Amino acid sequence: MRDSSDILLWSETEQKIKRIARPERTHHKKTEMAEHNELGKIGEEKAIEYLISKGFTILDKNWRFQKAEIDIIAQKENLLIAAEVKTRSSLGFGNPQDFVNPKKIRLLVQAFDQYIVSKDLDVNARFDIIAVLVRGTEFKIEHLEDAFLYF
């Protein structure tokens, strides 16, 4: 059962999506970038909710090391994951997960290694991609475990 704060949060998220998805708006470059960033934040929020529902504890979000940023770092028992979240409002340009290129993978590996070393963790590590497709006020989440090899 949802309490009133859940409803308020959902209502705020729904309003953000409606504002982003409004087709009749005239777009300017700055507005498009702001909407893109807002959509990404919504996707990360939904990915966090999804991981929590699967029993993960969120340790960090938007963790930065040099030029890299890990969207979500989460742990479940002895498993630590670095999750890259890709959010799209349509599949017109391909699947969200197709936008994680070799350079991004290299940066993620370096950052995740630094995170593990700096926290002196002894865990199994995995790289996941969480693809979030937003259609209106509906969300479709695809969780790709072991999304890429890093050796």
C-alpha cells in the first residue's frame, strides 16, 4: 500500500515525464539537453527502485573517478555491482544498452577498480546495464547482468 509521500513522489515523477514527453513543444538545444538530463535522472531513480526490490543495497550513485562516473554501485550479499543506466523515451536510435561503447567500458572498469580498492572491499564484482524505456508514464526495465567482460 502506498502512503501519501509515495503518491506525491509518483505525481512529481509523472509531471516531469509529461513535461519531457510533450510533443507540441518547440525545442531549443539547451531545453533538449535539460530534458535529456531530466529523463536520465528519472531512469536512474527507477533503476534504484528496481535494484532495491531485488534485494540490493545502494552504496553510491553517480560515483566519480577521474573522467568516469558509475551511475549506481549496489551490493547484495558478497556481490558488488556497477550499474550503468541507459534511459530512452523511444527505441528509434537503437536499444539503450547499445550506447555503452568500449571507451565507456574502459572508464567504468578503472573507476570500479578504484572504488573497490579505496574501500578495501573483498567482494565479487560485476558490471550490469539497466536499460529503462519510458513510454508516457510507463516504464520498462531490462536488467542485463554481466553486461560486458572487462579482462
